[in-house]
Amino acid sequence: MNHNMFFGYGSLVNRATQDYPGVKRATVSGWRRAWRHTGARKVAFLTAVPCPNTRIDGLLAEVPEGDWTALDAREWAYIRAPAEPGRGAQIYHIPADLHAAPSQTHPILLSYLDVVVQGYLNEFGETGVARFFATTDGWEAPIINDRTAPQYPRAQQLSPDETALVDAMLSDVGATVT
């Protein structure tokens, strides 16, 4: 890995939401995902949190000519850090002292989760979707069903089978969608 690559573990796994070159499936060690919020956004979103015994799937992609401007703008609520020590690729995350658990005033958008799950399904199949749910914390958070009027700016249309998969996985983790 080089220093002009990033590791995406959320919406960046859905290739329909990005067009970075050199994209390939990858797994990194020492992280898991969590639903969190900050004062920077009105809704909860995924962040990577350090976890020494966990591996997460995602995509590695190149940042053309090392120009991080567009990606930093997209990921403006995060900071960049090495995805794995000594390996070069960067991961966007929010340090623990700068985020909090989702709440009624900072819910998860179902349209955002749909994009993430669609990406994992396309890249890693249903087994990968199951790993995504298993390596993500915060499913007790409120989830707002905004599918008919998506609030997430990169929302994608899901097939009926994809929608059913998201709904079944949410049921399996005991999540509540309102």
C-alpha cells in the first residue's frame, strides 16, 4: 500500500458513490465500525474505531496524484490516519473524544445504511454483509426510514431483494426503524 491510497469501510464501498481509480477489495486489522455523531453533522454516521482483535472489509482506492482535496471535502467530519501501521493507506475516522453515540436528535438514515449494505453486497456477497453487521457497533441507535424521500445525498435505488436483505439484517441485530 502507498500513502496515496485510502481504505473505505462505509459508503465508499459502494462504487456507485465514488469514481476513484485502482479500487480493490481489502481487509484491514485493528478497526471496527461504530455508528456515531458529532456536532459537525445532524445525523449519525459510521466511523472506524480502534479494536486490536478485529478485521473489517472494505475497498482500497488510489487518490490521483496525491490530491486529497475532493475526498477530504467529502469526508469533512473525519480525520485521516494510517489504516494499518507501516502500510501507508489512510482511513478516515473520528477520535473517540470527538464523537458520541447516536440519539433521537442524531439518528441513522436508512438511505445511508442502504448505500453501505448495497456496496458490501456487491463486493463481498451476503457473507460480507453479515460481516459488516457483525463488525459494526451501535445498532441500538434510532434509524429513520427516509427511503421514500432520501436525505442522504448519495442515495441509491435498491432492488426489492437488496431492500429485503437490509431489513432482515436490521431485524437480526434488533434494530428499530421508525
